[in-house]
Amino acid sequence: GKYFVESDGETRHLTSIMGDQAVEFMGATDPETPFCLSVSFKAPHVQDSYDLSQPPFPFDPVLEDLYEDVSIESPTTATPSHFEGLPAFLKNSENRMRWAVRFWGPERYQESVKGYYRLITGVDTAVGRILAELKRLGLDQNTVVIFTSDNGFFLGEYGLAGKWLPYEESIRVPLVVFDPRSDRPAAGRRSQMVLNIDVAPTIINLAGLQIPRRMQGRSLLPLIESPSTTGRTDFFYEHLFEHRRIPPVEALRTSKRKYVRYLDPDREELYNLELDPFETVNRASEPQYQDELRSLQRRLTELRKSLQ
């Protein structure tokens, strides 16, 4: 959809309207009947367009003064040298084309990133309204709130924009699980790997139901209840959507390594995330990493087969 919508005779921002809809839903529920409300904001998704005269992140005008006198620092890897280190097929990819629309110069970069942050602030405001309505209804101490996102996002790193690729900026998403009930432990950050496919099993588990065996995700309740719970040691990534400027790719992410295999053109990458968290040095051809490379290749193949 579009960010600006006609509502009750006036033009309003979609995030604000969706906040209204969530509040309206909760106000119409029976307080004795459990509910599951999913609010999937468009923000901070880009408004796709190749028109340079249009802002790629159309924010609510009430937030126009936010960050007005701030200069947003560009990412460490948003440099010409990092871009030049990319293979040719990424230099000419959809990620680069969208960079040319959103982040092509210092002025455009500031405009775009500030718009992106303002969209996020709009979501924060709407979430605050939802939580306030839960409290007004007396449901705030018996409602679990899960906050996450659908994908990561390049903000100019490596001279790229968008998502799709298996690098950290693209694959990492926020996840907050807030359970106010007294039998849950105090707040704390967990370092274990979790995936967005874990959200549905977690909700089913919270509802006291049996998780179907066909589901690939895992309930997060054991991890929430005990920080020492063993989590994943790795996970399989794929993006095989057919597009002439988005290369098909598979990857394996472990706690310390990342193995990337582009399918067309054929290319392998291996990153030591301990030494190289920004993924700037491809170790796939280095002799000292060959045993690890073969082990990661086997594990990726094993996981792929298990999911087919």
C-alpha cells in the first residue's frame, strides 16, 4: 500500500491509521475472551520508486522536525573501497540500483536515513498507543507482546540498499518478547540464535496448545524461562526468488562463521565473524580455512536436504 491514505475526509499517514485500528479492535473485545492481534506496519519499508524526486521513506509530517539538526553518520562499510571489493554481479545488482535512488550522495543519504528513522519513530508512537490501551482495559498484566520485523535492511553498507543478500545487515532483525506475568523471570538479553519461524510456535505454546510437528520453528519459552537453555548452533538461509538482478543464494550462519554460496554465477564466500564482523575478507580460498570450508559445505547440504 501507500503511506498516505484518505481517511474520514482527510489525508493521514498509514502508521497512525493502523494504530487507530489496533486500538479499535482491542476496545471491541470481550475482556474475558483471549485474543491474538497481529499488527504488521508497512513502516519502515521503503516506498518503492525509481523517481528521484520522490522521498523513498515518506514519514508522517508531524515528525518532520525530528533529526532536523542532526547529521547521521554513515556506516563503516559505506565507502567506495568496500563497494569496489564486491564481485561484479553485486555491483550491477538490484541492491546497487536501489542504492542509486536512496543513498547516492551525502544530501540524499541524510534525507533517506532520517526519513527511515522517522518512520520507525512513528511505529514507536503507535506501539505506545497500543500498550496504553492494554493498560486502560486492564489487560496489560496478562498480555504477551512480541515485537519483531520481517527482514534487515542495507542503509548504504558496501554501497548497497535493500535486503535479499545473506549479510548481517540484511538477515538480522529485532526481537523483543515481553511477558508481564509474575511467573516469568526478570528481563534479560539472550545471545542464542532465534529465527522468525520461532514466533508462531511460541504463540501456540503460550496458548497452551500442542505445536504441530510439521512446523520448522521452535518455541522460545524454554529460552525465555532459562537463559542457559541451549539454542541453535547454526541456521540455513536461502533466497531463490527469480529476478534478473538478484542473484540466487544459499548460506549457513553459525555463531562464528558464515558460508555463502551464490548459485548463478557460482561463487563461494567464507567469513570469520569473530575477526571480521563486517564481512569484508572472503576466506574461501585461504589454505588455513579449507577444512572449515568443507565442513560448512557439508552442513549446508545437510540442512537443505532436511528442509526439502
